Amino acid sequence: MHNAVSQYQHSVIFSSSLPDEATWAVRLLEMGLAREAFSILRTGEDSGIVKFWEPDRFEAIRLLARLGTMKTH
């Protein structure tokens, strides 16, 4: 049986509530991602990219939606 895992990425904003990569990592762990399943790359002074790997497409869409709501906070 083949268990495909897809990579997803989402732009993030570093803000007062999520000021750095470490704080984002804690939030992603709280959302249910395993530490080995994501990476965070700073792309600017207050922006970055979260890459994560998820075998379940519906779970990935749920995570992307949650990340989308966090961009405005």
C-alpha cells in the first residue's frame, strides 16, 4: 500500500502575538503537526513561509484554513 504525503506551504506574518519562528512552531505543534512534519523559513523582516507535509488532503486543507485566519491576527 502506498501512503503518499504531499507538501503544502503557506505565507505567514510575524506579529506581536506570533513574533518569530519559535512562537510559530509552538502554535503549529498546538494545531497538531508533528515537529518533523513542518519547517518555517523567514522570507522578510516580518514574513515567512510555513512548509508542512500531510498525507490527509482534508486535514491539510483544514490546516491551511487555520493558517489563513492567523494571518490577520
